[in-house]
Amino acid sequence: MRALASLTRSVCGSALRATMLAALTVALASCDDAAGPLPRAGAGEGSAWEGELSAELRGFADVSLDGSADDAVAVRIEVRDVATDGLFDAAQPLVAIGRRERFPEAQSELYVATFAGVPASACPGGQATLALALHRRPPDARFAGGLTAYCGAEPKGTPARVFRLSGTLVPR
Amino acid sequence: MRSHERSVGPRTEHRRRRFTTAIAAIAAALAASGAGKARAEDHKFALSMLHFNVQYVAGGLNGFFITPNPELDLSAAQVEDNIIRQSFEPVLDLFAKHPTWGIDLEMQGYMLDVMAERHGDVLDKLRALAEAGQAEVVSFHYSDQLFLAYPREDWVRSQALTAAAFAKHGIPLGKTVFCQEGQAGPGMAAAMEEAGYQTLLFPKNLFGYQHGHETPIEPLYRFGNIDLLFSRGTSWQGPSDSIEVDFWFVDDGELLATGDFDPYIAEFFFEDEAAVAEKEAELLGLEAAGYRIATVGEYVQTIRPLLEARPQAPPLLDGTWQPDTTDGIARWLGGSGIWADDERDNDVRSLGALAHRELVAAETAAAAAGLDARGELDGAWRLLVLGQVTDASGINPFRGEIEYGLAHASEVLRIAREVLLRAHAVLSADGTPLSIDTAAGTVTPAGPSPAAPPEVEPQLALGIEPGNRDVEERWWDLGGGAYRVMLRFGPSIDERSIAVTFPGQAGEGGDLVYTPGLAEAPVQLARDGFLFDHFQLALSDGLIGLGPGAFVIKDMARVHIAATVRRDSGDVRFQDDTAPYGQDSTWVFQVVLGDQAQAAAAARALNVLPTVRR
């Protein structure tokens, strides 16, 4: 089984490589995008992005980030095919005004938002606060980070779970 | 007897070397030869170190196999549960059957929290063995993190979490230290002493890589003000006493009771009663041959009075337990493994370094502003050490583990920025930028943005190996003999390896100069005190010497991969075999042409306790 797992993963990688050489913008949906060619944002450093990220490896998150000049960002995220463990309802989109945080000395930026009062059957009080944190190194368009679920009204303390997000968004 | 080599999973191909030594046969031979007839002054010890790691698959197995399979796509909690029930509990049960046997059980503090939350009965069994002195419960870090690669403060917070977990759950914290991936190094002596530990078990192969695998060793050494022993058997003969010591197990503890299957192999990772029985028979044989199945702590306590003067440990560099097969710590800092296409070591480790910087800045600002942000900050430190888990960048990380590291570090950054914003509102009502000096603990108005430093010609001839990527090299004069160097590697569609070599000087004045993990100042070591051809260093503050009056410092939030040094050359090489396809990689270093104190201060100001403008 280990050999099979190794083979299937490596075949996937090879397929991706071949695809890259043939057509740089094509990706295989069944393979993670980490190995694939990534569209680059180019010199324009806007803060409006959209697209689909992988969520917890097998699921997906439709993400929209709509930034303004003052670094406020309208965030919308909808998660699919992820076991949310009663920490939020994947059928409900998460919407909030977040921020774009800049780390110029580290060639980094972070898109953040919190979603409070999320119904969460797994939490003692029945509510969770979700915190989105997506890191990007300009000029590349790859984002990685997570959606962290905290039981209660504030995103602090020990989280109930960190849901992993990664992939490439396209500038709007 | 000899210790296990690490065993193999899909991520650790080097580890599957079957333990071929027939312990029972050797014990029988010893008994037959009379060696087993112990005199009162003979001390024969059989020791162990079962290294458990509840983050063996950090984030769980979901997505590990390309084809979804509910039976194998285990969540993080399910993997943790299996480790505790299938591999850990059977070991406790085995030793509960033999009250005269001792064992060392190493784990991160987080594992106690997991047991307390979901496996209280197993925690009770552990407590019973520990309180009886049968089990020495060894723990040096809360998370199985790559602590040698980060500033000491990150480990300090981690160790505090571990100590708190042990106290909360009523488990005596052992005085012996062994660490994730066998991390060990000279900076641990002072750190261990300050935290109340007594003995470091230093991996035999990390020692052998530096000084020769066959070099004779003593049964115990001085290591600063504490003790050190190597995880290799040896013997000693005194005027009336003798010591014979060996290790019956130094390996991943998960393998003992499962017939060498590790948690990645979920379909076979179950308790194997025959494997446990086989081990029990081996230990019974050792016992019959006169060996005391003991803890490291018991061993040290017994033999210390016999040794009139313990020798000082030889010079040691920091690294991991199988340097021959992982190319030292490089496997976690630029080296690639089985799932090479997914790896992005520099992304993972530089984001961890950035999160450290922002968190110490947030803590400083919160204190200056008088904020009650302890809840947020403590949570962030916990997430930081979890995210620094070794498996996010080595040995063979799969994508889920890589993203575990990135997700945790990103959340730390978010929390730190939230706290900084709140502090800013208190300290700068008009929004004026603040200068946060994390070393001095002060926050002052930042004033106008400093002028950009002048760009200058390269001060050293770098050996840059970009593969088929475009590369740009730029230097800026920061003043006082310090320079910023930027190397921007453009995207490649088919190559992962990029490297740069900084020219250095060996020979006279060309000692190794670097700051070991958990140390706070550089050490200077003669290269001819070692036997290695080359060695890989993590550089916890980014600093390494290039010879007299020249140093290079990684800007760890931009480049955090291993430095390769050689015994016969002063050159320092940085190589990343995991640079992502299709993406830029921009590395930033500082070069200091000055003295060691200046370079050390620059490294601390850049990577450990920075001053940031926010």
C-alpha cells in the first residue's frame, strides 16, 4: 500500500510536470496545486483577488478578497467538501470586512478577517469565532494559511481546530 | 545490544533497517561465558529511549493518499488516538507487568494534553509508572518543533508549556533530555541547567559524524554544569567497580509495539502482540544475563559516584540524530524528500521566523500600552511552537504537514497584528508610526522613514547557482561595515535547486563561528577538532563566520535554509532544493565586515530581538 501511495503521488507529480511543459496554465484537479505552475500577479500589487483554494487538502474554498486603498478588505469565503466537525456550517458563506496587513521588510502580506457568532454545535456555547489568515509573498499569487476555529466570542486562546488553506488566486 | 536505527515510513526511507541483532542470543552467550555472573561491584545497564511523537503526522492523514478513502483519511485526532492506543499504551502495559524494569519515554508536552483530553486512562497508567520511578518521562519541548532553527525564546515558551502540562496532569517531569529528531547541541547545556534538567542523551550518530563512529567513549561526561552520555554502549573498569552499559532501544517509540509500522501506514498501524512478546523475551534475556533494565536517570545516579572525574564532553556541533542519511539538519532546511514536488522548506521556515519577530514585537507593544493581551499572546506562542513542527519541512513531509506549518504560522501573524493594532491605538492616537524595540522593551515614535541605504557594488564574490532561473544580485551599504545582500531568483518551470556560496577563509583564524541553537552568543571552534567532511547548521540567529572579520547573517524571514560548512574550507554554502516551481525566491542576507561582537549584535537585532517600525 505504501508503494501504491508512493506511485500514485509520484505519477501525479509527473503528470503535472508534463502538463506544465505542454501548457503552463493547465492543472490537474485531482493533484494539489503546490507543484503546478503559478500565475503571477506581476508588478501590479493590487489587493483584489478571487479564486478557489484547497481546503484541508481534499476540499475547496471559494475566496474573494476585495481590498480598498486603506487596506480594508471585503472578504467572502465559502468552504466545500470539508468535514467541519460542527465548528461551522460549510453551506453558509463567511462574510466580513477584514484587512490587508503588510510586512514590507519580509516581502510579505497577510489577509485577515474574523467571523464572529458562527453557529457551532461542537462548541459548549454553541458559537464559534473563525479567523482567516492568508499569507502571500508578492509578486507571486500563491496564498497559504488557514481558517482557525475558536469556540466562543473571541478568536483567542486554544483553537478548536486549524483548517488549512492553500493555492493560487487570480487578481481581479 | 545496539540501538535501533530509525525505522522507515513512506517519509523515512532511510529508516527501514531491520533490527537484526538477536539480543536474546547475545544475552545467552554472555550468560554461558560467565559474563552474566555479576559481582557486587559490576554494574550492567540496559537503557532505552522511546521517542514518541503525537504529531507524527501533523494535521492528520487526510489527503495523504491520492485516492480518497475514509478508512485511511484519518483526521489529526484519529492519528493521535492511534498513536496513544496502538503504540503507547501497550508499552505501558508491558512495563506494568515488570515492576523492576525501567524505561525512558520521551514525548512533547502536547501529548500529555491529548491524553488528558481523550485518553485519561492511559494518562493514569503513565502516571502510575512515573510515580513508581519505573518510567522516566522525558520532555524538552511542548511541540516536536525544529527548535535548533529558531531563537531561544521560542523554546523557552515551549518548555514552559511543557512544564505546565506536566504539572497540570500530575506527571513528574524527567531530568533526562532527548529531543525530536534527536536534536542536540552545545547550546543545550546552559538551557537545560536553567530549566532544571540534569542529563542530555546525545545521539550516537550525531557524535560519530563529528568525531568518528568507532571513537571510544566514556560512560558519562560533564556538559557545562550538567551530564551527557552518548546513546551508544560502552564499558569502564575502575579499581573495584566496573560499568557496562548499552541501549536496547533508541528509536521512534511508536514502532516497538506495532511490528515496526509507523502511523503513516494506517492500514497496519495496530498493536502487534507478537512484537510486544518478542521484546519482552529480549528484555527477560537481558535481565537473566545480569543487566538492569533501567532508566537513564537511574543509570546516572548510580554511576556518577563511581567516576571520580567525568571528562568534559568533546566539542560538539548541533544537529539531528541521523546526519549520515539526512545530510544533517539540511533535510529540514532546504533538502527534499519523497514528496519533493510539494516541499517548500524556505517558505515554511522563513514564515516561522517572521511570526517570531511579529510576536515579540506585539508582546513588547502590548506591555508598553498596558494592554491585557495575555490570552491572545499565550495562544499565539502555543500556535507558533506547534507550527514550528519538524515535519512541516522534513524528513519526507507530505503536503498536509507543510500546510500545517504554514497555517499555524499565519494565524500567529494574524494574532500578533491584532494585538499590535490595539497597542497602536493606545500609544499613537494620531496614527504616527511607532518604533518597537523588542530588546529594550520600549516603544517610541518612529519619526520620518529612514533614507534608503545607498546601493553599492558587491563586496564579496558570491558563487550563485540559479539553475535555469534568472538571478539578480544587489548590495546596499547599511553603514559601519554592514551590507544587505539580495538575491532574487526568478521562476522556473522545472528546476527546484538554487544555491549561493559565500567565500570564506579556513586555516589560521578560520575557526567555525556560529550561534548554536538555544545559545545567545556565538561560539568559536577549531575545524580540526572534528572529523566531518561537511556539516549542516541551522543557525538559530542566522549568523555564521566567513573567516577573520567577515560574517554572513541570514535574514531569516527571507531565507532560512541550512548553512553548509566544510572542514577544509571556510566557504559557507546555502542550498534550497525545494524552491517552488513557477515562483520567485528572494533571499536576503546581511554581510558584516567587522568584529564578532558587531556581527552577533546585528544577528540578534535582525532575527532574535528586532526593532520594527509599525
